[in-house]
Amino acid sequence: MLTEAEYAMERQKLGHAVHESDGVWWERTALFYTKPAFEFRSFPPGKAKPRWKSSFVGYSHQVPPAAMSNRTIEYMLMDEKTVRQFSMTTLRSEKRNQVRKGFKLCQVQQITDIEPHLEDMRQINISQAGRLMEDPTFYLPSDYYTTHREEWEANIRRHASLRGHEWWGAFHQDHLVAYMVTLHVECVLSIQVMKTHTDHLKLCATDAVYFAALEKASNTDTCTLIVNGGSAREGLNKFKEQFLFKKTVIPCYTSNAWLYAAARRILQAKERARASALRMRSRFGNRATSA
């Protein structure tokens, strides 16, 4: 588990611009726009502000009561009561069977050295990128992990060296077929990455990894909240709900809210264009290879 300050230092190692102001560690997330490095730091508007030169466009943070907010964010969350009660018996029978199948067919364990598993991880990423290519939220095309292999490996090694993270893996016939990365800051555990090889989906490896990580968290005194990303496509949300995560609206305060809204629309348009270009590049690249 990391403190807020320790986590900010880990972010700095990755090249992110962070600074401390009014007792809060802030991170620049866009040009002249800032938010707390530890996203779940909540306080009333005006109690803390980042440095002016880092937040000319604005800044945002979570607030305790909704009345103080001027916008909201949706997360998939597991609250403290659910965390403490989490066990096999709290899952529905169908999900319990899938978890048991995953443990029967796979060996689930924490990964302390990623080096022997880099190639399996790369193949998992290639497979999942291909499977999600039509999803507008997908990030990198499958060919990236081949054409930029050394860059990807260096990035994975850098992230694996960071404190506060745990890497979980499901192994089948001595090969890694699914992996998860979690991060524990203050009292919050967040699921950062979950990837599964398409050819091994029927092994229920994802279910087994999810259960192992969540069961450990439920037995950790310092964990009172588990975050599983934001609200996403319906199928993914439904899967997370099967593990007791609930779509939760979090109140936030944003300075210069009108400017933030305009900038967000521009960034979302650019992101949609980028994702479309990546899909087209991957599709035509595959056709060229086939020809």
C-alpha cells in the first residue's frame, strides 16, 4: 500500500508532472489542467488548489457532498461493506461455477518477476487488441505489439518496477493466459489492467483471477474501496456487476467548468478520430499481409 505522497512519486518516475500544494499532490493531466494524483482525494471546493501556472485552464477534484459538485463521474465501485463481505457465497451460482472452473483449469498466483512471462503477455495483448478492435475505446491495434515490441517491453518493465502494484496471472499448461494489475493507494484498491487471451476465454481464467485478487483485498484491513474503472460498454459493466461492482456516481468540482466542457468535447472528438484511424490502419494492414 502506498500513501498519497508515495504514489505521486511513482507517477513522477513515469514522467508525469506532479507537485504538492495546500497539502494535496496534484498531477497535470493536460496543458494547464490539473487534478489530484490520487484521484479519490476528496475535499470541499476552495480548501486546496494547485499552483496557478499548472492550472490556468482549470483543475478538478472529488467533493464529499453532491451539493458542492458541478459535474459527476461514473465508476464501477465496490464499497466497504461489500468488500468486507466478499466471498464465494456472495456470488451468484453461475459465477461461482465459472470461478471454480477457472481454478480447476488454471493455476492463479501473483507474479513477482514478469521477465519469464513477457512473451505470453505480448501474445495476450495482441489477441485482446484484435478482439476489441471494433470497440471505440480500444487503445492500441494488435500490430503495435509487433512493430513496437521493444518499446512495449520497456514500458511493461518500467510499470512492473513501480511500488504499490500487484501483478496476478492465470497459467494453463505452463503458459500465462490472463493477467491483472492492481494498485493500492491509501484505502483504495484499483484494478488497472485485466487482459485475457482470446483462445483461452473458455477456461474462465478471468473469473479465477478476479476472484483471487478480490478475495485477498477483502482480507486486507487497509482496503475499504475497490475501483474497477469507469462505466463502460454494457457487456463489460455486466461482467463487473457479477463480481458485485456497482455503477456509482461520484460528485466532482471543476473550476472553469464551461472551459473544461469545451476542451473535453474537443479531446473526445480527437480520441474518436484516433481510434477510427487505428482501426483502419489495422484492417488495411491485415489485408495487405493476407495479399
